[in-house]
Amino acid sequence: MSADEAVADIPHGASIGVGGFGTAGVPWALVRALRAQGASGLTVVANNCGVNGAGLALLLHDRRIDRVIASYIGSNEEFARQYMSGEIEVELTPQGTLAERLRAGGAGIAAFFTPTGVGTLVSDGGMAHRYNSVGDVVKASAPKEIRRFGLGGREREYVLEEGIVTDYALVRAAVADTAGNAIFRASAQNFNPDVAMAGRITVVEAERIVEPGELDPDSVQLSGVFVQRVVEVPDEVVA
């Protein structure tokens, strides 16, 4: 299966989780194939929305993304511009909370409580999700439930966060077998396993594909039970 074939059925308006952190572990080929495929009105869940001119930034440039759930805007000038001008909706989420929301969704956990964000706009509401063209907030986050729990001998407040499940997930691995079991290279692991778990249909692009049984079971970092499609993309470059 090619990258083009792997994303051919992604429809307009789909939600898509995308692995990677900065330029590490990004499924470059699958993102390019999605760009060529033409789906628009997408909801993207990722740590960040690509770097300038590469990865998910290509979809931003083509106005193909309508909503983003992310933890970082960083130096992506186009991401910041579209957010501030009201062209896209953005739900900023603390980085660890985003990872756990994806992992929870993949594990069938609808929601969980975390101390991260208590006493801020994350819990109290009012965080801007969408601006209009003149910079006014037209959609903001709602307040979230807060409860007190005791943990490790300490009682404190926790905020309720919901798990995330996406229609599709695009991830990148160093090596995978044809059953979808995958191993990542160093920091390229980052969000990839969590994104893979959260996808109803998960596509792995791997530098190398082997047959089942060739991977050391103790080295597998993503179980094939979460993967539906595997694409071999050797010697991938940032683009």
C-alpha cells in the first residue's frame, strides 16, 4: 500500500490525529499524500501544527484545516496568523494533558481528572477558541468541572478533561511489521503511540517493514492492535 492509497478514503470534515513533535517523528509522506488527496474542513489533533513550510503547515497554507487541538503554536507564523485572524479554531491544551487525552481515548476512558490547569483559563473557561477578522473573541472555552481528591497524602483540586478519539491517525515509526507492531527511533516516539491509540483508523508510515516475528517483542512500543494500515516510506525527508 502506498501513502496515497492509505489516505485516499479520508473524507472532508474528518478528525485526524498526527504524531510528531517539531520535526521529530512527523509522518511527512502521509501528510503530503493527504494534501494531494484534497480533503478539507479537517479537525487536526497534534502537539503543534507543523513548522513553517513543512508537515501540517502545508495543509494550513492550503486552508484545509478548520479546527486544531494542540499544545503549541511556537514559531509557526501561518498557524498564529490564521488563529488570530479567525480563519481557524484552536483549542490550546497543556502538553501532558493532550498526551493523556489521546491515550485515554485510545484506552476507552471517557474522561479523567488532572491538577494541570486548575485555577487558569484551562479550568475556569474563557480561553479564546476562535477570533473574528478584527480580533474579537467569538468562541471561548466553557468552565470545566473541578473536584477535590486526595492523592499520596495530599488533597488538592483537579479539573475534568475528556478523552480524544479521532477518525484517523497518522504516525511515523522507524520499523513496523505487517501486523502494525512498531518501534520508534529515540525522541521520534513522542506523541506517536498516543495518537495511534486514539485513531479509529490508524496509518503507520515506517522506514522499514518486516514480517511478523522479526521484531523483538520486548522492543515493540506500539501494538499492532491499534494499527489498520502500514506504509513503507524509506529515507523520508522533511517537506
